[in-house]
Amino acid sequence: MRIYISIIILCVTLSACTSTATTNVQENTVVHVVLIWLKESGNQEHIQQVIEVSRQLKEISDIQEMRVGKSIPSDRKIVDDSFDVGLYMVFDNLEDLEGYLVHPEHKKAVTDVLKPLSIKIQVYDFTSNTE
């Protein structure tokens, strides 16, 4: 239950973050949420590096929409604001998500920036369904 609440809160939070594309989410699309905890939590330079490398991933054609931004501090007990950067991506289908995951640019971003700077990366994938 906490995971679902966290995902909903993250999606609302990220809607206020920088967007690299504006498209309408269609029914049965795949949503890919990534939360990143940095080794040096709060390090603004590292946060910016993660945001910049993430924005470059928008060039991968499988991504229909992408938003990336910093965690918003909160005093609400229900909010997990312990992560540093969040990403929200939308794909037309599961095959596009799978293609993105093995894309050389994605692998390079993970190997060169995300893994070296991160202590934890948590991923949530779900299908957007309006029914």
C-alpha cells in the first residue's frame, strides 16, 4: 500500500518538475518511475549531473514523455522525501520500455553517471489504465 501511495505522490510531485516533452498519456501505456538516492545526499552538483544526463535520454525515441526533478522536502509523514532525484517516463507499451532499458544511451548514462553517484536506485513500473 505504501508503494502505491508513494508512486501517486511522486507522480503529482514530478508534474511540477522540468518536462522534456508534453504528450497526453494514453490508456494502457507503461509508466516508469525512478527514484535516486545519491551517495552525497543533497549535493547540488551531483543532482544537476543526474538531471542533465536524464534529460539527454529523451533523445531515445521510445520515450513518449519524460519529467525529471529534485525531491520536494515535506513534513507530512506519508511523504517519502528521502530521495534526491525522481524521473517519470511514459512509454507506449512494454516493448518500448524494454527497448529503452537496453538502449546504448541508457546503459551509458547508468554506467557513467547514475551508478557512480548513487547509493540506491528504486524503480516502479505500472500500466496506466483509465478503466
